[in-house]
Amino acid sequence: MSEGGDLLIRGGNLVSLDGVQAQDVLILGGKVQRVATRIEALPGVEVIQAAGKLVFPGLIDPQVHFREPGGEEREDLATGSLAAVGGGVTSFMEMPNTSPATTNPERLVDKLRRAAGRSLADHAFFLGASPENAEQLGDWEQIPGCAGVKVFMGSSTGDLLVPDDASLERVLRSGSRRVAVHAEDEPRLIARYAAIEPGTGVSAHPQVRDVECALLATTRLINLAERCGRPVHVLHLSTAEEVALLRERDLGDLVTAEVTPNHLFLEAPDCYERYGSIAQMNPPVRDRRHRDALRQGLLDGIITCIGSDHAPHTRAAKERPYPESPSGIPGVQTILPLLLMGVRDGWLQMQDILRICVTGPARVYGLEGKGPLVPGMDGDLVVVDPEEKSELPLSWLHSRAGFSPYAGWPLAGWPEMTVLRGYPVYGGHAPLGPPRGRMLRFS
Ligand code: DOR
């Protein structure tokens, strides 16, 4: 089987860590062969004209929930991965809170089998930690196609939970790869949910799962990570206080952190007033003070990467009264257009997008072959027109969820073409060719 396709991307404005420069990119056999101001066409190699367009390496989304198996009415690996490439995301790492949860090698291999021939993007799957499987995780995390271990310190969608320090320490002492953690404090969550008054609406979500829930758990986590010397990754940071904590503790690569576009582009109370439970996720979107601190943390490098936390639910479920309405916002397809809005608004630069959506996740998880478009890397890229704004029609979004807080937003940066290892896999708001996603490799 060929390793990949051949393609010459001509005249696009290539986003690299040094900035944006007009460059041609030649991909042969799925790998970047050359990057130069002018590369002559080769016989039999298709030329894509990209003058005036931006060319980014394919984005890596290290946190998605694609619901297969057990929740296919909300999403499956085919629809989720189509939404991914529809947003220029060519690699994704999927979370274990499916039904059944991915808590053993058989279930991990089952997901890999389901993805083969159906996923449009390269992929890996997390193992879910529990007090029961803690000691085995160290062996299991070495299975090819495993993204690593994911811990829920606080309850969210599904039943995965490692609520106490003793169990968490057992998880952290089993294995060596970076552990991804949803850090909200379970005992405090239990107390806060028990205190909800009848008639409380979704606007109270940031007070129910309050700053203290997140800060307590993140503090417990980084103390344990330091004690065990085990690298951890704090998922979807949501508070100014956690950013300050990470800055102050300065633990370098031992503790890395991620933020979702929702926490960067939505703010309370407005988002709950406008979108109701569509804007409800865990940990919650909070007010502007937190949003601004998260933006600053991202620019300072305290936060290393963006993960969409793409988490589809049915509309019917979202319409249940709070707190029965489920938490989660689909978002794998809207990362790039939102970040390009950040560039237009002047607080982000093009090369920040590369750092937080490509090199950051690749470094945090030790991905092989994924990174900036330089010779030897996989030929994954996305060509976008940064100027062509549209009020996002829901029909462009491929998630089975069928809702998004960003519907109707004037966004630009929809892929004219998404390329996976030299093969065009998406263009004209539709998939191109057969699904070509492969298992991601880790160093
Ligand atoms: O809002 C969320 N939804 N946060 C999570 O941690 C899980 C996710 C889901 O799977 O629905």
C-alpha cells in the first residue's frame, strides 16, 4: 500500500513558526519533500493553486468525544472525523467515555477496528482510568493506537471517575506517558449539585461547578504529579486562578495544559442568556476575567495547546431543564475559523495557531511525523481563504449534533481543501475520496 499521495501546493501563504511567507509545498508519497519559493511541477503530480490563500499544517485536536460505540445517535467515527477534516483537523485523539467506556485493551482495539476504513483523519484513542484498572494501565498504554490514559477526577458525561488522591496516585505510578486529566473536584461537585435550588437555570452552571471545583482538583493533581514525577496534561483549563497557579508553580514540561475555543470565545453570562444549555459544558464557560486570563496564558505559553472537547449531544437532551441538560459543545470543525477571528481581532498571530494547534499537541503527546510543513513530516495541510466570511450555516457542520453556539457567527477560514498525507480528503464542504485515516504513532 502506498504511504500517501503526491501533490504540489503552489503559491500559498504558508504559516510556519517564523511567520507567514509565500511558499510552494511539494508532497511526495505522503511526506513533505520540499518547501521553497518556487518548485517546478513534476509529471503526474497534481498542482493545487493556492495564491492568496493561507496554508496551515493539518490541525491536531487532542480532545474529542466521537461517541462510538454506544452513542451513535449523537456522533460516530465517520461523522466526527468528517467534521474534523471539515475544520482542517487531520489528526484527532478520542476520549474514553463512550458506552462501554474504553477501560481495557479489547475496547481500545475495538475502536481502532471501527476507525479503520471509516475515519477520514488520523486517530488515536485514550484509555479511561478507574480505581479497578490502575495497575494495568502502564502496560496497556503501550498498545499501538493508544493516545495515553485519561482521568476524570470529577464526574462528567459517562461513568469514568478517579475521585480520590490514593487512586489517582496509583494511576500516576503506573506507566510513563503523559496522563490527560479532567480536573474538577468530585467531593465539591457532589456538595454543589446537592445544593441546587429548584428552578435554577443554566446561567448558574459556572457557580454550580465553581472556580473552587476546578482549582482544588488542579492543585491536587499537580501536587501528585510532582510527587510521582509523572507528566500530566490538564484538559480544558477554565479559570484565571488555575492559570496563575501554573504560572507560579512553573513545573515546566511536567504539567502541560490545554484550553477549548469555547473558553476563549464565549463568556458568561452572555453565552447562557443567548444559547442556553447549548453553551453548557464541563468545566463551565465563565466570565470575561477568566476568558482574558486564558487568552493571556495561551500567549505566554502557560497553556500549550487547544483541544476542542468536541462533545455532541442530541438537541432533545439539551432541551431538558438544567441540571438534567447534558454538558458538552460540538467544536472540532470550528477551531480554525474561531482562531482566525482571534487573529482578525488582533490578540492572536497566525503562527500562534500553528504553535497551539500543531506543534503544541505534537510535543505534549509525542506524536511522530506531525508538525510544521518541513521535509520529512506528513503532508497534512489545510488551504483556507482568510477573507471569505460567511455567517456560519448549520448545514456546513457535519457533526450529528446539529447545533453549535457559533451558528450564524461571521467566520472565515473554512477549508477549501484539507489534505491528509498528500491526499485531498475534503473540499467544497464535502469529503473527497475514500476515508484514509490511519493510526497515529507516538515516540
Ligand atoms: O462538557 C463536557 N462534555 N465535558 C466533559 O468532560 C465530557 C464531555 C462529554 O463527553 O459530553
